[in-house]
Amino acid sequence: MALNRNSFQPQTLIPFLESYPSTGRLLVALSGGVDSTVLLYALAHLYKQGELKRPPSAIHIHHGLQQMANQWVEHCQQLCDQLNIPLITLQVDATALQGESPEAAAREARYRAIESVLEAEDQLLTAHHQQDQAETFLLRALRGSGPRGLAAMREARPLGQGALLRPLLLTTQQSLLEYAEREQLQWIEDPSNQQLDADRNFLRQKILPQLQSRWPAAATTLSRSASHCEEAEGLMQQWGARQLSTLVAGDPLPLVDGEPAADSRVRIRGWFDLNRVDPPDTAHMDRILLEVVAAREDAAPLVEWPAIDGTRVRVRRFQGALYFQQNRGVKVLEQEVVWDWSSPLLLTEESLLQASREVGGGVSMASLQGKKVTVGWRAGGERCQPLGGKQRRTLKNLLREQGIPPWEREQIPLVFVEDELAQVVGYFICKPFQAKTGENGVKIEVVWRTVSGDWQNDT
């Protein structure tokens, strides 16, 4: 329920905030420009008058990209001091990587920093207005975006442990400027906004004024189109969610013979959302449909592309379903080695093998003591008799029957005792080595490095 007023008044913020009730902090993303200054001032006014129950706070990002960055911090601090509002200042490295858009790099750095300080129920308010929405719609249309992209900026979405809210998406920039002038507010101008090499600035300075000279309500109608796209995208997401209602994160996506391409696109995007994986662009989605979904049953197709976090997303097909190929890290253990199972063994940059004692489970301790224990990867020809099996069989057939994709089979550590396969770690223990009820055993498992650098089980 974003605001739609020709003349901005602080009281119009109340219905919006009431539609997103929360007990967390109310944080305003304060750049020091006119739009965010108006939003912060309006909220401070409402709180002072007793119309707003939660006190507002401000958060400023020091990008370090402009010579005046330190002066902007001082300006924002002075404003917050005048309003008796706490200010959080975060300094980020917004340097763009080779081939990366400077605007995108700054945006990603900004949101990563803010996410790091958001707590549960916190709400971050930004001052994006109607013209910002129109610019975003045009930029995405020029990139060939579908309904999800053309929905442009949503008025609310999750952000870290909290939420991002945009209460001014239907408010005109002119009405914000008029309010700032009426209240005699002070703000700063970012000189980089005049640089036409940035796509958004070019649209803002050159294209939108031309459109509005012919169609005065261009910003309004473009924003309305974004809202229509958001509604359409919401309906598609609901349909996709119903199709995936039996799946959980990590499950492969079953393919449907003869399914229309449009339906496949919606289901695949929903599958990406379910797994919290960056969705593919149009070119890679087309490749998934043509090279992976439509591949022969005996083929091993692969489509991959870089994700925002620098890793690579890989999509493959196996037994009539799509799979994500996980990044297991570069192998440190390249060949079979003798393992003193009392100490962890590094497998890849992100994983290690560890053993712990248990009773009535794992590999029989008696079968390990005094024996040569080695760890390696599949080389072909390995055989095992799983618990409950009647005879020894090839590992290749056992893994195939368990539905383990071929590319994952090469990443499963194998434990050998005196050169005989004892355990396929994470899947089964070969019968002669299985600890019996009440017998001392050794639980052997893979643990993975988390984002924080800690290690945790692959469960």
C-alpha cells in the first residue's frame, strides 16, 4: 500500500507502516539527499507528535567513492543530531570488479553491509519514489526482462533477518522536493548523479524528460505497468509453488514430458527460489530448456553461469530430473592416502573426514585396529555388500540404484581397510565391517566449512 499523493504529508506514511506491523527497529537508509532526508524528517515529526509508536533510526553507507564522502557522513550526523535520532554509519568497499557495473557493485556492497546489522523484525525504509520506479522499469525493459524483472522495485521484501520497505514508490519526486522546501530542509547533492555514462543517469537526465514532454504522466503510467507485472509475477509464483508443493530444498526437479516451455520456465524459477539460488538470465534459461531439459536420456548435459557471490551455478539432468551440481571445493586429497582415523583428514578446501566413537553403529572398531586404513575416491571396479544385501556388487551399480547422479559419485570419499572397501561415506557400510549391536564402532562422516569458517555435518 505505497503512498499516492500529489502533495506529500508525513501522515500518509502511517497507513503504510500499519500494513506492515513489526516490533523491530525502524531504520531509514539515509544518503543525505533530498528524498531520504524528507523520509527521515517526516518519520521524526510523526514520532515527536505521538503518531508513530516506534522511534526512527538512520543508517548511512560510506562508500568511499567520492572525495566528499567524509563530509556526507558529517552532514548526516548533524541532521540526526538535530532530530535527536541515532545514526549507524557503515563503511564498505564498493570497488567494482573487472566487467562489473559500478552501480551494481555499490548496490551489492550497500545491501550486504545493511544485512549484517539487521536484526529480527527490523525494517529498513528507503526513499525510492515514483520516478525511481519508472527508471527501473525502463532499464529492465531495455534488458529484455520478463514479468519478474519488470515488476521493478517491490514495496516490501525480506532483507537479511528483517525486511526492506519502500513507502514512497507512488509518491512523485516533485512532491518530495516541495515538502523539503516548505520545511526548509538541508540536503546534499551527489555530483555523480550528473554523469551520463551511468545508464540510470542517462535515463533520468535525457530520456525521461523527453518522454514526459510528450506524455506528462509517463512516470505514473510506467510505475503502474510495474505494478501490473508484479501482480502477474505473483500469480505465476503461486502456480509454480503449487506445482512444487511436494518438494523441499535440495530435491531434484522432476521433468514433465510434453510440458509447454512457459510452464517449464515458471517451475524452474520456482525451484531456484525454493533452493535460494540466483535465477538464470534469459539466455541461460533458454539453454537449460534446449540443452538440458530436451537432452537425450543417456546424455549428460550441463549449463553453468556465475552467481552474484562469485561461485558458479551448475544445472544438470539425471533420470528425468534437474539437479544442482554443488560446489564441493577444490580437492586437496588427490589420491588414496593412509589415514590415522583418530585425526581429521582434509578432503577438499571446504570439507574434511572425521571419525568419532559410538556403540552399535558405524564401522566396527575391531575391524580397524591394527589394520591399514586408507581413504580415496572412486577409481572403478570397487565392490561392496551393503547391510541387508545378499552378495557383493559393484559400487557403480549400487550408487546408480540409489539415484546418485554420476557427477556426485566421484565426490564420495571411500574408506578401505587393508585395500578392501569398508565404507561409502554418507551412504552405506559394507557388511563385514558393520558394527553389531552393543559393539564399539567408529562413526565416519564428512563435515563442511560454513560461511563463518566453522565445520558442520552434511545433514
